Amino acid sequence: MTKVIYPGQTIGIIGGGQLGRMMALAAKESGFKIAVLEPTMDSPCGQVADIRIVANYDDESALEELAEVSDVITFEFENIDYEGLKRLSQIANVPQGAELVRITQDRIIEKATLVGAGVKVSPYIVAQTYEELVTQIATIGYPCVVKTARGGYDGKGQQTLLSESDLPQAKTLFEHSACVAEAFVTFTKEISVIVQRNRDGETYCLPIGENIHVNHILHETIVPARIESSTAQKAEQAAIQIANAVDLVGTLAVEMFVLEDGEILINELAPRPHNSGHYSIEACNVSQFHQHIRAICGWPLRQPKLWAPSIMVNVLGQHVMPLTNDIAKYAHWSVHFYGKAEAKENRKMGHVTIMTDDINATLNEIDASGIWSK
Ligand code: AMP
């Protein structure tokens, strides 16, 4: 039986970052109360929450406190303690469960799950040690990308190897964890499909985003992705296949590579709303955050509809001043800031969404603004 959560009840969020904040803002529109567990005092989500529990994510008594005040619990990032989440799901209503967190915390388990779901990934090997990498790398050859199984993000914990002489560069990765090594993919585009599902199995994908990274950090998402409709269909199909295989409740972001021939390979998964889905706040009839809240509260999901093509641009620490200085010039930009105090270099501080009927003109406008030239 799906437990339905109603306005006035409390949604607990583990993690106080911008994803939690945007979930909370969406939930508050429908009159939910928000409790947040987060170690820092003045977090982006804490600023908009009704109840703040300031403690580490794996603090047992803090998790119990969250369980006591919450009617349903969700999380905004995947690197939470799996065992703690599992225990929490025994004493509280955690409709997403803990299994998808276990899968996405470890690239080895994630790859095996993807293969098991029948979707395609780049050929890969698992290496527990550097010596294993050296002996097995011929299976995939060069160029290849070695990635730590655990704990990497935004290109951290990764090393591209062009030839055998680069091998020693991968050595330090094994200080953190075992690794996977995968054949380098010569992709034409990177895309992401955000798939959302409730406990009754209702499943919808948001319009597909085309992602442009700069220095391994997401810079822009263009929606709809500029891909063939046959590729878009394959991408949605793959995302739904994965969602069904893991019995998804909530949100799963599926990052993919598009190849020259229109085929797709799955790169990685995130079991939560995703940076590439922020455009949906303005550009869709239901944002990724609204749909996530609906899914975990046992509400029926809505068929997403895109009001207009859109571009989302991330605002990192170094972009804050240039954007702030020029805000008056761009009345048609939707400017979001996450309430973070310190604008550190490369820190995600906010984003801008621009709805447009001319993607190329808007890309030019973004370039010409000079805001993102650093
Ligand atoms: P990840 O942390 O796995 O999302 O990787 C970060 C970025 O590195 C991706 O968005 C790609 O731009 C690039 N990348 C990762 N894996 C590969 C690969 N096998 N081949 C080519 N580029 C890759």
C-alpha cells in the first residue's frame, strides 16, 4: 500500500545543499513542512526549512530525530551512509529505500546493474589494485578512463590514459578505492534523462537535456537536446528500463553519451534530482523537484510538458560578481542563487534559465555577455 503524504505533513531531507533547497521550495508551495539534516548551520536548504537538525549525515541519534519529526524522508545526494539509511528505512517512511544509494555509491555495482538492466555501457574492466589494472588493461585498450569506484564527482577521481606510458598516472586513484577502467568514448554529445517514478509504477521522463561541461563541471544544459528523435526514443527507453530494473521510487538521473551513429551508451546514474534538470523549474509544467515530491508522497505523477526550448547555465563562484553586476541587462533571464555565503572558485552558487525560441541566438547571447568567459 502506498502511503500518501498530505500538505501540512513534514518531509525530512538528508542533505542541506541546493538540491534539497529546491525540493523544499517546491514542497512548500503545496504546504508541506520541511525538516533538514545537515552538518552546517546556514545551509541552502536549512535557510528555507522549518526544522533544522544540525549533525552529520551518519549521526544515529540525529537520524532518529529526523525520523521522529518527519512523515516521509528523502535525500538530496547519494554519498550518505548506506547502512544508516537502511536502518532509517526500518524506523521511518523512506519510500525510495536504500538499495539505489548502494548501487550508485559504487561504480562497480552501478555498471553491473546497468548491464543487468540490458542497457549498453562502454566496455570496462574492474581493478581492485593498480597491478590488476596493469595486467587487465589490454582487454579495453587505449585511450581509456580510469575512475575510482567510490567517492568521485565532477571529474574528480578520474584519469584518462592515452597510452601505456600514462599508466602510472592512475596509481594514486587506488589509494581511495578499487577502480573501473572504461574505453574512452568518442561521443558527439552528452545528454541526461531524468526519469521519475512513484510506488504505483507511474513513470515519466523529463524532456532530454544536452549537457556541455567545462573543466568537468556542468556548464550548460540545452533543452530539448539537439539529437535525432530515434536517439531520444532510445535514451528514454534505456532510462525507463533502468528505472524498472531498480524498482525506482523518486528520481533517477541517467547520464548518457551519444555516438556518431545515434546509438547511446550509459555513463552514470544519480538517484536524485540533477543539475541538468533545473531548467524544468520554469520551462516545464512540472519541475523535477515537484515531480520528486509527488513521487515520494505517493501522489499521481504528471506528464511533463516543455513550455519552450531552454538553456540553463550554471553560476559558479567566479561568475557571481559579473552576473550580479549585469543583472539589469537581462530581464528575460530567470536568476537563481542558492544562498551560499562564500563564492569560492568553481563552487555551484546558482544558475540561470533562459526560455527561448532561438537556441543559437541565446547561446550567442550567453557568450556575448562575457559573464562565463572566466
Ligand atoms: P563521470 O564522473 O563519469 O560523469 O565523468 C565526468 C565526465 O568525464 C563525463 O561527463 C565525460 O565528459 C567524461 N567522461 C567520463 N567517462 C568517459 C569515457 N569513458 N569516455 C570519454 N569521456 C568520458
